[in-house]
Amino acid sequence: MKNQRVEKDMIGEMAIPENALYGIHSARAAANFAAAGRPVAPELIHAFGFVKLACAITNHDLGFIDDPTFQAIQQACEELAEGELDEHFVTDALQGGAGTSTNMNVNEVIANRALQILGKNPGDYDAIHPIETVNLHQSTNDTYPTALKVAAIFAIKELEKKLVALIETFQKKEKELASVVKVGRTQTRDAVLTTLGREMGAYAEAIGRDRWRVFKCEERLRVVNLGGTAIGTGLGAPRQFIFKATENLRKLTGIGLARAENLVEATQNNDEFAEVAGILNACASNLMKIAGDIRFLSSGPEAGIGEINLPPVQAGSSIMPGKVNPVIPEMVTQCAIACFANCQAVTQAVSMGSLELNPFLPLVADKLLDTIALLTNAASALAKLCVEGITANADTCEAHVHASTATITALAAEIGYEHAQKLAEFARSKKISIKKAAIEKGLLSEKEFDALTSPAAVNKLGSGKHNKTGDGNPKC
């Protein structure tokens, strides 16, 4: 057949485009699996480049691969890790076989690219074979989960950077808005006074916990089963290969990877992926809560809460002129919901592993890496396109403070609970502000009222009142 080559496998023959870097195993997988309708995550493929290179280095050091072959494979692996060969990956994200199709797609692309580097034609497997050379002393069952862990760690490092940037943005807003007193709300109802700065500071603290948890994910993922081959016994791999492969991978990636002490257990069980998915789920829950708060506080703006202004990033309606929607918080919310679903999928896939292997790692890989990408993009957009441009609607905040019975709580320590309650009733009946009612009733002067509702008073921890001893005397 013109412009095609014919490759063989245990099932039969198949025509492959002449210059394609994938081979028959990849082509069969492309025909068999099309459920997701999207390719394997590029991050996983790039991580495979490091894993295959580590194995090639080990096999070369042990004398199983000659110099010219190794040098060609090395260049091909480096190109793979850099994303230069992405177009040659044709397998669907969701596939049977525990990721065998992805591993074979990797093996074939590396082998055929190495053949090109040596001046040979793709498919000339007598020189470099996808299985016998590139996959030497390996199995899908140890290379796939190892590549997934490497990919996840690299991605998590990027997520951590974006979370740090979001924390710093909220901390900046904490300082900028420290003097803006506003009504704090519980169960969405007026409660007590706070400041916009304190709200922003609380968001920074929450994301700070997420950042720390995400940072610690590397510890959960750094132990790999590379060298364990099929079920962790190392069948078909020399003992020296088993000990050296992970060491070489650690040097290549700069990640503190360690070979599992019990390779059989590490091949059987993948609970670390469920644990990491749960940590990411917590991060998604914080982002969703914060996005909801920001959306709520900016509602209106004229007929809603309207205490903060969000930067306008696009027109909000095709029929309502002048409408601007909180699109970034809404996007973040949707990302969080998608992450919740991904976490459930990862948890179920991990729990459905059977006996010596989990055949559902392609789903784990797809959803785990998708979650990290969603959170990374959501945190970045929230910081740059929303939080950074938040401003206070100070007049609205002040009006809410003066009108809300939440202000009464700030006065109660000075005028007493009973007087405060009567003051609230008086303000409601007269339909006047709390401030005006307090002055009219002679309970407080304007200066005293302003002092009790000032940013300094609101930001102070506790009421500042003395404790009392049993005899009723003040005790500092």
C-alpha cells in the first residue's frame, strides 16, 4: 500500500501511515477506545518521557543497550518530555488494559523517533523495538503509575504557585480594606460588625491551609513501584535494574522519588491517589465557598448587597444593557463542582482495584490531572481577574452599618443588653438609623457611637471588658 507500512501483532496485520511514529498497538487502541473523545493528558505523556529515559539509562549502564541506540532513545525521550511529540499520541483518555495502550503508544513513538534519529525508517523494529528495546525490563503496571505520580507532582508544584499568588492577593486586599467597617452575617442574616479586610484575611488563611496541604501531596506520591514489573515481584527485570531505575528517575526529575519497600503492595494498591484527590477536593471546597461569598457581596449592585465591586471583565447580557456579571466567581464555582465529581471518580476507581493490580488507573489519571489543572486555572483566574481588582463600596457598607441591628451588638457592651434591645425596637419603629436612634435616646454621643463602631474597635479581639472576681470586683 502506497505511503503505508504494514505492522504485525498477535492479532494480525495492520496498515500504518508510512511516517507515523505510532505503531500497530496504538492504532488498535485508537480504533477500540473512543469513549472520552479526548487524548491522554499531555502531562502524563511528558512524564512518561522521564520514566522511559530513566529505564534506558539504567539498561545502558547495565550493558543491555549499546551507545548509538541509547543516544537515539535518549533524544527521543527528551523530545517526548518536552512535548515535542504530542501529536503522535492517538489513544483515548479512557481505555481498558490498565494503561497498556498508553504505554505502548509511548514505546512506539520513542522507538520510531529513535529510528528516525539513526537515519532509519519508522517500523524498522529489527534495529530498535518498542517492546524489546524501549520497554525492556518494564511493564505497564510499574511505568504507568510511576509516570502518573511524576506528572501529578509536577502539576501540583504549579498549583501551589498559583495558590501562593492567590494568598498574596487576598493579603493585599486585607491591608487595603482594613478600615472599611461592614456588617458581618451568619446564616446570611445581619450578625455583628466586621471589616472587609478581616473577610479578605480569612480567605487568605483558608487558601493558606490548602497551599500547605497541596505542598504535602508530594510526600504521598513520591514512593513509586518502578522495577516491580507485572505485579511487583520484578519478574523479567535484573535485580540491579530494580534498584537503579528509580534512582535515575529521581536525578532526571529533581523529585525526591523513592522505590517502594514492598513493590507488590505498591502495585496492588493506589490509595495515595484517593488521598491526594481528597486534599484537592478540600481546596475546591474553599475556592467554591470564597467564590460564592464574593459573588454574594457584589450582588446588585444597586438592588443587592453591593458592598464590594468586582472588576468588569466582559458584558453580561445580550438583552440587558449595562449588566455585568460575576463571571470569574461563577467559573471558579463550576471548576470546583467538576473537581468534586472527579474526586468521587478517583475514589471509586481506586477502590475497584482487584487482587494484584488496579485496571482503572486511566480513569484515575484523567480525573486527577484534570482536577489539578482545574484548580490551577481557577486559582490563577480568581487572583488576576477578580480579587486583584476588588474595591470597596464604602458608602454602601457604611449605610448598612448604620441601618442594621447588627450594629447594636457593638453597643451592647457599653449600654447593656436591655437598652440595646429597646434601641433596636425604637430604630425600627421610627425607621431611622441605629446611630440616630442612639443619639436621640441619649444613650450615646455621636463621638461615642463612632468610637464603638470604628475599624479599631471592630478589629479588636474581644470586647476589652474586665473579668470579674467572685465578689464582683473587676479583675484585669
